[in-house]
Amino acid sequence: MNIQLRDITSDNFMECVLLKSSDTKERPLFEEHVASNAFSLAQAKVEPEWLPKAIYYEETMVGFAMYGFDQKQKFYFITRLMIDYRHQGKRIGKHAMLKIIEAMKKFPCKKVYTNFVPSNERAKNLYTSLGFENTGGVTNEGEPLYCLRFEKQ
């Protein structure tokens, strides 16, 4: 599957902001399972350790991701993954996560963390299928914390 992670630029900014994870007319700051892309881009502006990326399938923007070093928790973290509702169910999320993991292996880390809204079974199934394991911990928002180890420690 031809998935790429690309920088958000002035050319694709609005397209990124308009992506939504569900077919609703509203554009809330926080969607059911993920923060809006607009919120995430604002966060990346004031917290430059986060790397926001547009997810493309072929030449079509289909989603958004954000990852980097979480300064508060002191570990590498995939903090956002969203696939536009029009492109869900096509295994794009899995292929995008593989690209993100590949990119994160270039960081000086041996493991990476992620989390998800507890009611989001699709996210849980995706992350566990890729080898993420429940740490038993939770984030400040009460979301389960999962970890993927790159090497046996």
C-alpha cells in the first residue's frame, strides 16, 4: 500500500484541518476518539517536540498523525492517529502506523508509547496487532498506556 507521511505546509494545511474521523457536520475541538487536527497543529506550534504529519494514500490526503518526545512524561510517544471517515476500513491506519513506527526507530529510543480512548476498540485492536502491549498505566486523561519495544531489553 502506497502510504506516505508528509509535512503540513501552507499548501495542504486547510485540507488537513478539514479531515474528520466521523461523518458529522460539526467540527469540534475534540472528536469522539481524537483531538481535531486543528487543535493538534496548534499544539505542535507551541510544543515543537511534536511532529505533525499528513497521511497520504497515493496522492490523496487521508489522515493525520503526530508523534515525538513527550516532554512531560519523558518518553517517545505517538499522540495522534486519525484517518478521515471516508477512508476508514481500508487498512490505511495499520499501514500508516507502520510508517510512523519506521520513522520513530530513527529516534534515540528503544520503545515508543501510545494511548487511546478506552471505548475505541478499533484503536486497541490496531495497536495490539502491531505489538503494542498494555503497560497497566494510564495517562493523565485516564487513557490506557501501551508500549512497543523495538529491541529486547
